[in-house]
Amino acid sequence: MKDHADRDTHRDTNRDTSGLSRRSFLTGSALFGAATVVGATSLAACAPKAGGGANANGSGGETQGGQGTQGASSPSFLNPPAPITETADMKTLECDVCVVGLGLSGVSACREASEKGAKVIGIDKGFDLGFRSGEFGTFGSELIHRQLGIPQPATQEAVNELMKVMGNRPNAQLLNYWIASSGGDLDWYISPVDYELLPNDHTAPVGDKEMIVLPERFPINENYDWRTENYPCFPGMVHLLPDHSPALRASFAIAQAAGAEAYFNTRGEQLIKDGDRVVGVYATDENGGLIRINASKGVVLTCGDMSSDREMLAYYCPQAMAYGSYFSTMDANGKPVNTGDGHKMAMWAGAAMEVGPYAPMTHSLGTNSIGIDPFLMVNIKGVRFANEDAGAQELQNQIKRQPGGNTWQIFDSRWPEELQYMPQCFGGVTHFVPAEQEAEYEHIINHFAGGYASKTYFQSEIERGSIIEAASIDELAEKTGMPADALKATITRYNELAAKGVDEDFCKVSSRLFAVDTAPFYAANFGDSGMLVVIGGIDVDEKLRALDPEKTLIPGLYIAGNTQGGRFLVDYPVTVAGASHSMALAFGRLAGRMAAEEA
């Protein structure tokens, strides 16, 4: 029951991240950081137990976000479970603020509320704090952006672009708050950590700090202007490496030092109400023992998303059913934690789900050497099908619609000189490192989708089979299983368009329209991506207070992270790469502050 934002991870409770070598800091294994056990008082893992509640509503219906699979009967999760009966041996805990779910949002809420003087109790059904990788899409950090001189768009320029790519559906006031506060929030988050700030995206670290702060895709490629892109990617993404666990641990330690208590392996079952007001949470431990947590100021739900609950997916986001949910952390019983627990508890207490369509995070990234660079792309029939110059999420949407959900990226031996014209975007590669500089750039060449490529690393991908090499188009067709006649016809047409300098078929910009005519030829496979999360949640106001179907406040209930609505709809935009992490931090902190200041 935790909020994990952005990229994929696995959990590794034995890994030591206290030291970080020059060679390992940017490797793929470092990027996809594993969760680590964070010291805290722990209860034992709990088995799910039916809780009770009142004021359940049909907010999952067509007027409140359901996406077309609803029939005459409602799904089971909309039916409140039987009321919990308090027992004589029930344990009772007292606090001002109870935070349910101890991922990035939950820890941020715990720290902020504790720093504001509130007595905080945090619970989580997992066995430790949870996190994923370390990408943060932020604006205006004093410690990073302003210190390094990283240019960024104005707040409203970024908000307008985000609203455009998401069909004008999110809450623009929430996006305004996030962008305005995100830099200061990141500074607040990393300040307690002994970190090394790199001056650019290719300098190797010089020491063995606990955490590395990497400004990704800085300096900006002189050939890239986000204002002229069809799918712009704003500069300013920050990578905390090997992941953001040092900052998470430090923030949680600050909360504990201020008196916060933590109970892991403890599952929230239902909210407790006094009239219209939420006043606490019922929870259970691993033995099914009942715990009542009284929260005089309020409850903050930061329980993560619904990607591991198939019934919720079918009801709210049926398109996500076609993707595998590979990245959910497991609890102590080996069950996924991202099962919409917070959404359900909030709805049983009268809150409403936001109106959809919800946003599954399913972006493609391609190979390390070439990324999602917009070379020619064809489906398994050898036919070009769209403008390749699209963002990672949008690209996957098209790939999914092709025969077999499988495509090939086609390019030739001139790829090293063509990289400089590619978009400096999330998943893009724009720098070729010559052989004599490979040792100097080894750390960034090995970084997943870090933007740098070399012949040596490219060759290693050929040897691994992620890139196919051929002396002719006929051989390339044979190795990839595409019909040779169709592939040759597609390439002939594409080369004609490149010679004209005009893409008459799909209108790709001429600066990225490269002929495929110089052997050897290459193909990189693009198939299904995994699903990281499904973003869609409880309707909230600008102070993250939960709303009922009539937009009336539910006193004492605050929502943040992937349990929260109003942030991402339709699709997860890569316009601001790392936005999900950044919002989890900003809104978790805001929810903790609002709850602590509750009158």
C-alpha cells in the first residue's frame, strides 16, 4: 500500500547503496533501483480482512470515470464490505495525522506533517518503504537548475502543453501548483543527503557520495528547440542515482526524529467517520489483529495505483488490460501492493473517482544505443504506418495497434552522424561518442537511454540480438521475418521522400528524414512495453481534500500520489519526463501540510 511513481523497479533488500563507484553509477542496474529496507518500527505483515464502511457510491459509473465495460451489475469493489466490529483486544493508537501508504508521497506527507508539529503515524501493508528509480521532472530548483543555469519554460507554457496532450482534462490549478513548487520540493527532499551534483549529463562523478544528482540532457543540444517540436520534451529532468532511496530514507528519518511512528506489514482496511468527517483508520496486522488509529486532524491516503487489481482495470481503464503489470512491488505475503486500496477506502467513505479516461503508463524506450529516435519504422508486414517523430508514450500507442503489436526500427550505417538531429527527449539518443573517447564516456554510454551511444556499445547490442545487422535489405527482411518485397518497396518510397526533403506520407520533419541506402543495414525491434502504473484516482480540490460526487468536501480526508485524481488523464505525457515522481513528492508534501494545519 504505497505510492510508487514512474519507472520500473524490483525489490532487493540485500543491496548496499551506501557507496557508488564511478563505473557503476549510471549502469542499467543502477538506474532501475531496487527498494531497500528502511529502518523503522514494524508490525508483522497482515492478511487482508474485510472491513466495513458507509457512504459507498457508484462513482465508478459512466458519469464518474468508468470506461465502457460496466453492465447492469456493479463490480464488487464498489460494494462496501461489512462494518468492522471492534473487539476487546483491539489495539488503539492516537495521532494527529495518519498516513496510509509509505512510498514517496506517503513519506513526504509524514515528514512535512511532522515538521509542522503534528504527531504522525504511518502504515503500509508492505514490509518497507517503496520507491522506483530516481527520475524527477522538476522546475526551478535552486540547488540544481538555477545553480547550473538550466533553461526551462515558463510555468504556464509547460501547463498549457501538458493540458493539450492530455485533452484538457486534468486540473490545471493542480498542475500550476506542482510546477511552481516542484523545484523547492526537490531541494527540500535532497538537502539532507550527502550528494554530488554533476555539472552536466556526461561528467563522471569524482567521489563516492551517497547519491549522484545528474541533470539529464544538459546542456541542451543546439539542434533541439522544444518550442518547435510536435511532441516537445521540456528540459530539466533530474536523475537521482542509483535511485532516490537515500533521500527517501533521510526524509523518513527526519519524520521519525520528530516523533513519527511507522507500522509496516499493516494493511488499512477502512476509514472511520464521525458524521461526515474522517477521524481515523481501521487496520489489521499479519495475524488479522484489529488496530484502530484515531487521527484527530485527518487521514492522508497515499496507497499507490490500481494496476494489480484486474477488476478495477476492467472497469476504469479497460485498455490497460492488454498490458502486463510487471512492476508492482510485493508485500510480505508475496502479493502485489498496487491494488487500489486507497481508492476503495475513499469511495466507501463517500469520495468520488475522477472522470476518466485514466492514463496507463506504457511508454516505449527502445535500445540503449538508438532509443526512440525517429528513424524509419515499419510493422511486421514491412509497411510504414505513422510519423515516427512521436513521444515514447504516443509511439507505444501506435505500436500496440499494429499486427501482433510488433514493429521494427530501420536505419543504416550512417546512424552515428544522424543522432545529432534527433529530438532531445525522454528515451532519445543524440550524441555519438568516437572510439578514442569511449573510456571517458563509459559511464554515460552504459546509462539506459542516457542520450549517448558508441560503436562498441552498439556492437554489444548486435551480439545480444537487440539490434539486427544485415549486408542487404533482403538479408534484413530474412532475419526479421518481414516480407522482402514489401520492405524494399517501403524503403524505396522512404528514400524518395528523403531525397525530396518532404515527407508527403506522414509529414515527419525533413531534418529527421534520413535515407536508408548505405550498408550495413540495421533493425531494432519495438514490441509491447510493460505497464508501470495506471494513473487515475479520487477527485480532490486544490488543497488535496477529497470530494464527493457533488464536489462537496469530505472533512479530514486528503489524497496524494497515485491514489489522487486531477494529474494525468488519457495518457501519461513524457513532455516532462519524471513528472510522476515529481508530483508524488510535491502533492505528498502538500497533503501532509494541509492535514497538519487542519483546524
